[in-house]
Amino acid sequence: MPLSRRSFFTLAGASAATVMLADPLKKLYARAAAGKSVTGKGYGELLKDTKGIFDLPPGFQYHTFSQTGEIMSDGTPVPQKHDGMVAFPGENGKIILIRNHEVSPELPGGVVAPEENKYDKLGKGGTTTLIVNSDRQLVKHYVSLAGTSRNCAGGATPWKSWITCEEHTATPAQNQPNSPKNVSMKHGYNFEVPSKGELVTPVALKAMGRFNHEAIAVDPTTGYIYQTEDRDDSCIYRFRPKETENLAAGGILEALVIKGSPTINTSINFPMSEPKEVEWETIENVDPEEDNLRYEAQKKGAAIFKRGEGACYGNGEIYWTCTSGGKAEIGQIFRYAPQANTVELFVESPNRGVLDYPDNLTFAPNGHLFVCEDGLDEQFLVGITPEGECYPFARNALNKSELAGICFAPDGKTMFVNIQNPGITLAIWGEW
């Protein structure tokens, strides 16, 4: 049977004067006021999944694999809390997935590996690598990085590696007396995982900054890496590496400043669809002892973004989500145009029926953005047209766990996404 979006997936009860609306959202408001569904050009009504896991539009199907607790090819259990993920081309048409596990030190389980292969012997986060054949069947899966903490999102590089980001800034000094130690190393770094190979030796990319990392996106033209930070008062950072394919060699870290508007809070009354010129201020103390790198950035005028999370590159621009940004505090999407050196507010959600706490995002083969929700109720994959119209593409029918790790196979035929808890990876295909 067809399923509609949430019961409150309309703007009929909203006032145009109380929410910030871009031209596309003004159109949506007008349609809602006329009693029509608040959607863009989607794939049709969602159909109820007979297995009770994932609702999809007509013509699409899925299957699941590599669930938490299964024994992997290296003899270790699949860790919990599946999060950010990427797909690379493998040999003979195979697909290589690298998947984060957002496991904190205080949680049971986590990524299992020998201590000599861990960044922190107490760390429980890391990544697993999955090899999937052209029929979307799992061939092999194994631990590829271990000993890190709360590996949330990340991003792919043009040289086919995955940058996995720690959303955790714990230090040994913060361990509590008379309690089990949580960490034995400083955290808050990025780590690089090659698409090919087995368990890597973790190297903290300290020049990229120590903060509550979330995601990265690389401009393939310049090799510059854009980074988000998951804090209520976070900033956007740019890393200019000395050597494009050798990030451990260091580089320059900078923070985004909106020209003429020092330390502006972009969640409050930020104009929609009006590109603003930006400047980039150099960060001097990239590896502070405290979680205060953003304070140096803000003293230099860096703009404040509320909970910067997912990031991706597409159409020559860098896109990122602010999970609780905007007047309604339920989500924004910004985009930065490197050639014009401008930032623009692309989407701002006026209510949870349109977009509810956007997180990971990627571009689909049809040119639409696809966004994972990490909201307070049902979780959807939401499509966004180039005009900024939102529509539901899929629904987590299993539970209310967040969706994460959305990415497409190199040939564009298969979408992969995770249900974070209990930890399930899905392959989805159909007529894109």
C-alpha cells in the first residue's frame, strides 16, 4: 500500500512570515496551502515493505548485508553503529565499500584488532572494508582501521582513499580517577584509509586540525579539502595540503569568514539564495590541547554554522548540511562555489515534514542531492532537486535509528546506505 510522508508533511499550518523560504520553498508553501503534497519531482509514493525494513518507491528494491555481530572474513565480528561510507571501483566490476563505525570508548563491543594495529589501544571506533560483486552480493569484509573513536562521517579523495573523521576530542587527561580509562591517546583527528589493502597503520592527520570532525569534501581541481565540525557553534574549514596525495606531509588550515560579516551566526536570518563572498583565515594552533580550535577561528571572524555535518562535492561546488541550523532549528544545506569564492544558503527546512535534521548527503545519478535524516521521529532519505524542492525517497521502516553513509556505486546503478542501529548496510537499485 502507498505510504505518505509524515502526517505533518505539509506547510499548511505554517506562516510564511515565520519561516525563511527560498523561492522553491515558497512554491512548496503555495502547494501545501492548496492542499497538495509538499514534494518535489520524486519517484512516487513509498510502498510498504513486506519485510518491514525499508520502504521504497515503485520499481526499486534492496537487500541487506554485513550486519552487526556477523563474523567477517578476518574472523572478527561486524562492529556496531554503521555510519559514513564510500564506494570505490574494484577489480572485475567489484565495488569496494569503506564504512565508519561511530563507537565511543564507553560502549561495549567496537572494532576488534590487535593492539599493535590500533591508533589507541583503548579506541573502539574505526572502519571496515566490504567487497561487493556486480550482483551486489557481499564477497568479503574486514577491519581496515582500528583504535580511533566515534568515526562519524568522512569523505573520498580523488586518489581513491577514504578520510575517516573522529567526532570525539577526548584526551588521557580527561580520564576520571578511580574509573576505567577511556583513552590513552589524544583524539579529534582525521585518518586516511586506502581503498585497496587490508588493515592499515593509523596515522593522525594533525595538520588538518584537532576538533569535533564530521565530514570532508575534496575539490578535485585544487586538491583543497573542506571540513565540517559537529558543534552548535562550529566553523567550516579548508585544508590546503603541501602534497595532494600525501596529507601526512602537512599543509595550511583555514576557516571560512563571510566578507563584511565577522563571526556571523548563519542559523539566524541568513538570506536564502544570496551568494556571499568569503575570505579564508589561517589557523595557527591546529593541534590544541583543549577543544577550542573553533574559538581561534571565531576570533578571526569565522562564521558560525550550527552543527555542520555531511559534506560532498558536486557540480563544481561543495555542499554541506547544518543538522540543526535555521530558524526552525531542524536543518539547512549550504553550498560553496570555489571559483566564485562565495557561500550560499541552498535549503532551509521550515518544518520536520520537509527535512528533519539532515546529515550525510551525496549526489544521485539524476543530479539530485540525496540526504540522510537523523531526526526525532521517522527517518527518511530525502531527495532534493536542483531547484531546492524536497521529496521523500525512502523510509526506515525497521525503527527510528538514523540513516547514514549514503553513497553510489561508481557506475551509478546502486545506492548504498546504513541503518546505524542495529547496524545494517543496504544496497538499493532501480530506475534512477
